[in-house]
Amino acid sequence: MKILRTTSENPNFKELVKLLDEYLAIVDGDDHTFYDQFNKIDALQHCIVLFEDENPVGCGALKGYDEESAEIKRMFVRPVSRGKGYASAILNELENWARELSYDSVILETGTKQTEAIKLYEKTYEQIENYGQYRDVQTSVCFNKILKNK
């Protein structure tokens, strides 16, 4: 396993996000168009691509939300590569990067139909009241993690 820090211009990141969007279009169904508007990758400066045997299999990104919090975006691991701890490794790297950028916490949103993602986040994140554009969205679940040892 190798993790690369990059930007949204990276072709491997773009390829994985395309696969993520195709996956979410199926899983989210009618809700996909609503969520898609908040997940554009233009100009993301803090992106991760995880490689398994030189093949890009997972990604994630970090975006400033406010002065204290960064938002984790575009988390994805190819279905054939799941169950190997890659999503946790991506989350870990994004959290470390957020610390380096002096954020106090990270937040994220996922859809209620993303049951695998929810199980992952519940391990180390606290569910919080939906924030921002997700505030009144019944199909969203939001999480927060306080970053220690900045």
C-alpha cells in the first residue's frame, strides 16, 4: 500500500471520483442529483490516492470548512479492494494532513444509504447535528472528530 498526497488535478484521483460518482448514482438513486452539487472537485488542494500494487484503489480529500474545521470529501475505495483497511488508512492520512494544516477537527457527511461508510465513521467519529447545506436533509448523516496532538 502506498498513499500519495496530491490535488484534484491528479488523473488517478479523477478516475476514482468518476467511479465513486457512478457508484453513488446507483446507491443514492433519486437523491444523487442533490448530493452531487456539493461534491465538485474543482481546485481541491488536499487529495489522497491510495495505491495497491501500483494500482489506484482509493481516494479522499480535505477541504477547509471554517477556521477550525476541515471537511472530508470524496472518500472511496473500489469495491474489489474493500475489507483491507484502506478506507481507514485514507481517513488517517486526511486527519494527519488536517492536523498539519492546524485544523482542530474534521467533519464529514454521508448518505443514510451508505451503510458501509457509516459503520466506518462510527468507529472513531461522533455523529453530530447535520451542518450547512445538509441541515434539514433527512437522508444525510454528519460526523465530527476532534483532532488531538496538533
